[in-house]
Amino acid sequence: MAKKNPLHTKLCDMLGIEFPIIAFTHCKDVVGAVVNAGGFAVLGEAMHTPDEIAADIKWIRSRVGDKPFGIDLVLPASVPPADTLEQLLAKIPEGHRKFVQGIKERHKVPEPKNPVALHQWGGLNQEMARAQLDVLLDERVPVFVSGLGSPAFILKAMHERGMKVFGLIGKTRQAKREIEAGVDAIIAQGYDAAGHTGPIGTFSIVPEVVAIAGDTPVMAAGGVTTGRHLAAALCLGAAGVWTGTLWLACRESDSDMIVKEKLLAATSDDTVYSRCISGMPMRILKCAWTEEWGKPDAPAVLPAPYQMLLSAEYIQAANDHRRPDLMTEAAGQGVDFIKAMKPARQIVFDMVDEALAAFDDLTGDE
Amino acid sequence: MNNKRHGSIPARPGFDAAIAGKRAECDGGGLVAGGRAARQEFTGMLTGEYVDHGDPPWRWYLLVDLSRKPEGYPTDAVWCESESVFLLDD
């Protein structure tokens, strides 16, 4: 009897892909490379205008033809009372301003060369989110991924256009709600992940969600960087993996070379789960800013959006002047396994080979 | 960002008596600098007030008297997307 290919999952059948590996990236070139290597890729477009999103979709289609790909947006799930930028800045306590000034002096942080990106960006409200979604509907993008917030209200419109809708969740009850609404797949994201993530570990959240998902495919996210992680995720009942940090240092990635070098040198101990950048817990590479806010005499971190207004100028200056000691990037705990700047295609194939070897090890096949 | 590309989206306010006064949690959050999603959690009381944005309607409920909110959150009210609201009294 022919042996089943353990890497051929229901996610592969749903999307018509060869390998159950999803790359989440902000770089179009990575999307093209991963899709053409037999995986699936999702472009994060949350900070882009509708016109930019339309242009990116056209670019990707010119590179991948009819192969499917996805676009990730962030749907707001809660909205505080609105304030102008000036009103928000005026509410930052003087003690916090002085502490930040001290950081600038101790670390010789220069003035940014460019306008602070966060100050230029108007923020995401319901109106902007809907304008972004309208582009996806007009373009009939194969897959829409909601990186936060429930896509339930737009599901019917997307399904009528032949689109698939995935939801990324950090709690089982969110997954239950979205599965009941009819999403096509769930991404269960654990604490190991890069960026803003929930407090539940990948090894707990994935089987929890699988247990309630029925036929809905579940992808494992958080710390997934190797073929062994892929094999483990499938053993937990996942139908695939959602990977992010893995692609930041790949050859096609447009990340700054300094960030790539920091990622290649980093171990899992070089990431920190901290509120000091945005006011909400997020996992990032350690840097001067995280070190300062971790000191016992540091003031209490402010909530969003005030803390991110405090950190915005530092981040802009760090990136403008390309200072390795100041620069940071969201990175998951799996960063330890990223040791070479490989082409994205090679990363896909290495992950597949390693996963198959792991399964062979388990079953005793030579 | 170009917020005007698709014009203003109509918002229709309403009141749902069935949920007014009920305690609820909101698995909230949104977008922060760098284009990343960030989660924020709230617990409070639903007033029953809601707003439906656009078509298909995207419903938002008003949660007040917040007994749990992110540290330093400056006000005692938050608008929560309906699918992110979990009633505590049911």
C-alpha cells in the first residue's frame, strides 16, 4: 500500500499548493518566490493605502500567474475615543518625556532624518479598513487573512466572489466564534510568535483550536522556523504552518541588511516580550530602548497609543541612521534557527526535506 | 494615508435593549506602528448602543464602566466590534 505523504494536508487541497507552508511577509518579492516554490504566501498590507494595495496585487499576479496568494489586513476590534495627534502628545507625562530624553543622551540617539512615520500615518479606523477591503473584493484576491479582528461581517461578500477568508487568533474562544461564522481556515498563534501576540504558548493553543475546529484547517503560528517545527505542528493536528520571522532574513527580503545581520546572529534569548514599544505586549529583538525600559528605575510603560508615540521618534532615528545598537525588529523565538541568508525557495525546500526526515525518524524508515 | 478614496461610509446608530446593562468582555485591539496587529482586552458593561458601519453592516457596541482595561487606558469607554464581544452573564 502506498504510503501517505505526511506533508499533503487539507490546506494543500484547499489552496492547490504543494507544501503546507505559509509565509507572512511585508515584501512582495518573498511572496513571489514562496508561491512559485510550491508554498503559499501572504502579503501584509495593513499600513498601505487602497491604491498601493491594488498596485501590489497587480505586481504579484504578474509574478505568480494564476497561483493563489493572500493579503493580510488588520481589522480593528476596539476603538477608543478619537483624539488628534496633538491632543495625544499633550497627554504624555513630563516624567516620561524626561526619561526618553535621557535615553537619547545616554545612547547618543540622533534626530531622525525623515518625518516620523507614525506621525504621518493617520491611523486605522473603520472607514480605512473598509476601503482596503473594497480593493480586495474588487480584485477578488484568492485569500484574505484578518490579522486581528473578526472578518465575519465581510465573509458572505468575499465567498460570493470565490475568495477564501482566514482568521488569525490568539484565544480559543476567538477561533470558535470565527469558525461558527464560517471562515475557511484559522491561524492559531502562540506566545512564541513575533510582534503582538497572546499569552498562550504555541504547543497549547494549536491543539486546543484543532479540537474545536472540525473540518476547518488550522495553521500553527509562533516560533515555527524549521522542518521539525512543521512536522511537530502537523502532529499537533495542524494542517500547515504560518511563518513570519523566517523570511525577514531571506535573500529576497527588503529588510535592512543590518536587521538581517542582527536576526542571523540572534538566539531565542535575544528577543523580549515587552510593552515598551507600543504599549501592548510584543516580541521584538532586544535593543537600547528595550534595555532602558527594563531597568528598575524606568517609569511605568504608557498604554497605546501614548507609548508608541514615545518610541516612534527613536525608531525613526534608529532606522534613518542605520544604528545597529538602536535598531530592532519584531522576531519570534524561533529566530535561533535562522543562520544563513538563503533564497526563499531554498528555505521552502529545506523545510520540506527536514520535515520529511523528521517523520522518517519517527517511523523508523531508512 | 488616503482616507477619502471611497468617500465617507454611512454609520447608522441604534439601540439593542436585549444586551443593555449586560457585562461583557472585549477581545479588542487594532493596528499599531509598523503595520502590526496588537491585542487589548476590556471588561465592562454594554449600554445597548451600537453603530452599524457601511454595507454589509459592521456592528460596534459601546462598552462602559470598564473594570478591566489596558494599564493607563485614558477613558472609561470603548467601542467594540460585535464579534469581539463575549457576554459574561449568559
